[in-house]
Amino acid sequence: MKTEEKEKHIIGVNATILEALEKLNSLSGGEMTLAVVDSEGRMKGSLTDGDIRRGLLKGIDIAAPVSEVMFKTFRALDSENKDISKLKEIRDLGISLVPSLDAEGRIVDFIDTTETLTKLPLSAVLMAGGKGERLRPLTLSTPKPLLPIQGKPIIDYNIDLLNLYGISDIWVTVNYMAEQIEAHFEGSQVNTVRENKFLGTIGSVSLIDLPEKGDTLVMNADLLTTISIEDMYLRHINENADVTIAAIPYNVSVPYAILSTDSSSVTGIEEKPSYSYFANAGIYIFSNAVLSTVTSDFRTDATDLIEKVIAGGGKVTFYPINGTWIDIGSPVDFSHAQELMRHISNLNRHRI
């Protein structure tokens, strides 16, 4: 939150209730919550119009200081070590404006969860260098990530998803028709980096100067998904994983009776069985230590890197996606994505 926006939500502990009402009124249309601070800037309470209303009903005078009506057992985050689980708990309680405090209790920032669900400590890399050959002729003049779904480029849905989870360090790796994607993000906060040769599905991370510590979300730029990146991140952290793979359920139905055999004998028969698996969804969280091993000397696919981690004794876990996931790799997938977003747009229009 910008400094001027932050100051709109702060009031001194000795300000009157009337002054607080005036300040709250100025926030109309936004998140109407104030943080009450002492003369040293340390947060002492929170204040909403509901707190004031309850105070006035108790007979407290409107000229009294806000300290008499403020909510003293407020919830806040540690600015140096944001606990994402705690932030989620606060959000689930219906608290929309969450202060982040330094060691002295001074307000460093606010997280407005009506705009950003959380602030995940992740970098993100969107892989946008592929040729999209299965979507030709659409991709003969336009790179697949820029193909429009209901008038909006595919990749922008993913940028919006990252912004929703507070991820601001965003990189897009480009190759095929790179200049179009670079022009699309020119002047934005999204960084682009160009491959000089095709480096595989993850090799281009070697061209990015990622932090030495921490984790990075890597995903294909041509996906349409509503995955909870927050839940995936919490799974990654709680499992102390080196790699977490987003997975989608994949069912295989065999239209025949399947025999179980032992040498020349049939030991059993199963009529038209179905088998369930988890398939790779093209979305990963890697520790930056793992990504630092990738070089630009040769092609590296994500599956190659994951197998290397497993072989080296690292921990690889998975996160099942519960929601929309479409890999827009064919004309049928593209039509499906168009129809889905048209349906969602119609639903949203009827809710207005």
C-alpha cells in the first residue's frame, strides 16, 4: 500500500471520536478501518464505525478520545516474518485490512485482502517461449500466450492470478515472437527475459537472477486456472519440500474386461476397470537452491529437474488442484476456454 493510502487508515490515540468519524467517512467506498497509534507511532488498537456505534450506545461522548472505543485486542502480522497461515486465519475471520508491524509495534504496511488475498513470499516465472504449433494457424502471427480469451490475452489471466496472491516479482521468459510479448509488458512491473535458443520447459530460469534463498513459482503461461497458490505454497512450506508439483486428477477407463495372469493361468478378471492417477499440471514451486542448479548450457525440462531432485534424495510433494485447469494446447482446448470464460462473464453480469 502506498504511503498516502496508508496514512488514510491511521489516527492518533488522542483524536476525538468525531475526528475518527470524519476520517472513516473519507474512506467511504474503500476498507473503512482505522489503526490507532500513540505519539511514537506504535499501534494500540483498531477502530471501525461499529466500534464507535457501540461506544456511543454506552454513553461515551463524541468528544472523547478514540482510545475509549477502540478495539484493543487487534490482530497484526510481523513485518519481518509474515506468517501466511496467520494471515489466512485473520482473513477467514472477515478482517479485511491487516496491519504489518515492526519489532517496535509501528505500522510498516497494510494488506487489504479485498484487493490482494495475501502476500506470498514467492518470485514467479511464466514460461512463454513455446511455438504453440498445435494451435496453428492462430499462432502463425500471434504467440500463444497473447491469444485472446473473451478479449483478454491468456497470459494476463495468469498475471492477475499472481497479483491476487500478492506476488510482485514476476518474470516472463520469451522466445517465439518474443518482441510481441515484450511489447505487451513494456512499461509494466512484469519483467521479460529472452532465450537465445530453446532451453526446454524450465531451462530459461537460468537467465533470471533469482534470490539465493526462498522459493519460486514456475508455470506455463498458456494455462487457464483458478488454483489456490496460497494453499499450494502452504503445502510446500509445511512439507519442507524442495519441489511441489500441482496435480490434476486423471482417470483412465478401460472398455474391456482385463485379465490378471500368472504365467499361462488367468487368476482373475475385472470388467471395464477405471484407474485414477495424478497428472502434472505444469505449475510448480521450486526452492531457489534447486533452480540455481539449472544452467543455460543445455536444454532442461521441468521433469528432468524433478527427477534429478528425487535421485539426489530431495523431497518432492504434490498439490491437487481443486478448481479450473485448462491446458490451452489445441483448438478444442481453446474453444473450451472461450466457452468457460463466456459462461463466467455471464454469471458475473447477472450478479451486478
